[in-house]
Amino acid sequence: MNILNRGYFGEAELIAAARCAIASLRPGGIWIVGRTICEDPPTHDVSVFRKPPSGAIEVITRIGAGAEIQELVLAAGLEECHVPGKKQLP
């Protein structure tokens, strides 16, 4: 929560982070992305994603308006994450 948002990162960085997060999920894995909109009363905009055994990442539920980067996550798809200097496994 409150990390992957437009206040801290540009669109290219958010897409790269989403690709890496998606790549790290096992089939059936869940990823929760959100932001606290208001502290008092507590208000959150959250999207819950699931990586199905086959196919693209999907939104399984939303709280409030959903994560502000929801569309970027869906667009990031299942592309492989490339980390500079990290050896890729065969």
C-alpha cells in the first residue's frame, strides 16, 4: 500500500515495477495494490489482482475506486522483468 503510485513514480517506472511484480507471482497468486486516500475517516482505493494459471493478470475485486495504477498493471501483462545486472535463469 501507498508505494506504487503516481506521486512517487512515472508511468514507465510503474509499468516496469508491475511487470516485475506480475512475473514474481505464482499461478493463482494474489497481488494487492492500493493507496490511502484519506486518513480520517480511513478511505482506501485498492485493486486485488490474481495471476491465473493461464492468461493475463486479472482484477478480482476493488475497494473504493480501485488502485490508481490498475490500468497500468493490466497493460503490463505478463512480460518478463529484466533487472540490470541480474543473471537471468534458463
